[in-house]
Amino acid sequence: MPIKPTVKIDPDDIIRYLLYQQFYYGEDLIYGRTKDRSEYVNDSGKAIESFYSLINKKSHFIEEGRPRKYLEYFNSNIHEIPIDAILLKYQEYKQTIEGDTERHMALTIIVGDCLTEIHSKCFEASIDQLIDYTMEKQAIIPEDRPELTEKIRLLYGQSNPNIGMIYGLSFMKFIGQKMGFKYIVERCQQLLKKYYSSISEEINE
């Protein structure tokens, strides 16, 4: 089900929207955070839909007011997450909302924070790869690694489109691995190396 950035999301599609946002809107195209470029990854939509089914499978625990059960399921079957920290955030919001809004907010906070954990871990791992790649490519000594790291962080803060693509592709690579799409993992790794090279050249200019 394609979801465009400007389309109003039905409450029943909250989890799908949380999954799609910032990197996928359909047609097997993976977007960067700045949305000005994308890369075709065959069957990425199929893999994402399978992953959606996995994260949505036990969402009824959230609907039933048992968020910890959902988080334990997520932690055991999908990715390690800080259960207590997410629950604390949810409880703080819960005190200020009620009714149908509470249902929407519960899904947004709990599932959204779980996905953010994955995004962050995947992105950080890819940034480490980028740093290693650039150091080898430019023969940078270990002592200069902090300076290189700071340059890359600065590019991210400036919404560099190449860095943005790493954000989307690293998450897609994770989904490919999780759902057993080996060729998606290989395709994403090829594309990540392409952007590592572009960023390395950009830093060296």
C-alpha cells in the first residue's frame, strides 16, 4: 500500500505509516531523509510488507492496554529495545491524553520508539563503516579518526543528501536481513558503498 508524504493517514494505518515514514512511499524505491533522491531496490516493498506484518502481529497488546507485553515481544523477536525507557515515556504522555487519542498516541509512541531504536542502531553501524572506508581510502591515520567523525556528523547536521541515503538504505538492509531477503541485503550494501565513496570524495574536496 503506497503512502505518499502528503496523504492524510487513517488511524488504522498508524503502524504502517510509522514504518514507511522517511524512507519508503512505494514502487520499490528507498528514499533518503531529504527526499531529493532515491534508489531502486527490487522487492523492497515485499520485504517491508513482511516486516510490517511482523511488527503488527502483537500490536493488540497495545490496544488492550498491555504495552509491556508488546515491547517484550518486540525485544525478543525483532530487535533489542529499552523497554523501561519507552514505557516511561508512554506513561508520561498517557497522563495528558484520553479516549481515541490515547489509542493513537500509544501506537505512535510505543511502535515509533521501537522503530527509532532500529533506525539509530543501523545508521550508527553504517556511519562506522563509512568512517572505516574513508580512512582506508584516504590513508587517514587512527589519531585523526575523531576529526573525520566530526566532519561526517557535520554533514548529517546539514541534511547532506548522501548521508540521508545511508539512513534509508541501512534500515532497508536490516529489514532484508530480518525477513531473509539475501539479495536485498547485497543490493543495499552495494548502494551503501556507492554513497560511502561519494561522501569520501566530498570530504576530500
